[in-house]
Amino acid sequence: MTVLPPSVADLSDDDLLELYTASVPEGPWLRVNFVATLDGSASASGRTASLGGDDDLRVFDLLRRTADVVLVAAGTVRDEEYGPMVLHDADVAWRRAHGMPDHPVFAIVTNSASMDASSRVFTEAPVRPIVLTSGSGAASSSGKALASVADVVECGSTAVDVDALRDALAARGLDRIHCEGGPSFLGALVAADAVDELTLTIDPSLEGGEGPRIATGSSPELRRMRPAHVLLGGGGVLLTRWVRARG
């Protein structure tokens, strides 16, 4: 007998939100969200856009809906061609009904602060973004330029320190952290044992080649997670949720 997980199509947005917020305690919580192929590639032809499908996008939007801050490394912002952090009208309405600001803060991680201050990410942002960078990055010419369009926050002298980053967000009341990559940054989060939750969409495809894993780098030890749920999306996509195994 074939037993399949529940289908995303059979669940309302409220049902999905309940699944994805179950067991989240009060206080800071860092979720990372990724998509990967069956053979472990985090991209197809260098991009994630062709992976996951409509159900993955639906869950992706719902996860942003509940976030205080969306955290992304600068390389992913460039590679995936991010625009300003603007949510859909339905998400804004939900946030207003739950006493939240219309849009989450967009926080970008970059050691060097080498980003274009004239980018739409900054100039069209509904909420002033945060650039989390090193002391050397903040002191650079690009860091000084970014200070006119974003809050530039030092989180380490020459490289961004994960603990300092989390402290900086918590100091601003940004407890619900939704991280969207990329692999190098996730590797740093894993090494620092900072990941509370992983939401991973598994696309039923084989990339082959040399596509990156969802995390790169090394960690001093395994970080154990436990399954929270598995859902079936269109086209055989699996949407999974994993939370930190404690105790």
C-alpha cells in the first residue's frame, strides 16, 4: 500500500500557518528556508527559480508573512535578483489583523558592504533595510554610502559574527527571523549552532553537475534536527519542516 503525506492543495492558508508555527516558542527563533533537488543541488543552472513550483511559492509567501525580518546574504540578493521587500496585499492584511507592521524588515548580510546604494532593494523599500556587516565594511566607501539608505550595523571587526548578528536583530525586537540563504551563510549559521528550524522543499528532479549544496563550509559537530511535518505539493514536490532537536 502506498501512503502519501497530506497534500498542500487540501490545506487552507490558516491550516498551513498553523503547521509552520507549531512548537515555536516565545523569543528569538531563526528559520532558514531552502529548496533542493533530489540529488542535493540548491539550484538549477545557477538559479532556484525553476525549482519548487507553485506550492513552494505559496508556502514561501506564508513564511514571509509571519516574519519580523527577512535575512539574506548579499550574494543571494544579487544572484536571485531581489527587489524591495514588499509583501502581497493578502499578507499585509493578515499582518495588520495580527498587530504586525505591514512588511518585514529586510536585513542583508555582507562582510564587505559592497552593495549598490542605488539598488531598488534600498530605494523602493517600504521599511528601511538593515545591512549587517563588519567594522571594515561599515568604514568602507560603499558602507558609508549605504548608511544613507539603510541602517548599517557592525557585527564583527573583519567578518560578520553570527552571535552578534542575532543580538543586533533581537535588540530591535526582530525575534522571528526568516532566512533565505545563501549556502555560505547557512554554513556559518550551522557552524554557530544558530539554526532553530529548516523548511526544505525537495524538488523531484536530478540536477547533476556541480550545483551547490544548501550549506557550504564546515561545522564542529552535527546539528541534530527532528521532523515536524512533510507535505505533498504539485508535481511530486515535498515540502518538509525540521526543528532543532533539543535535549
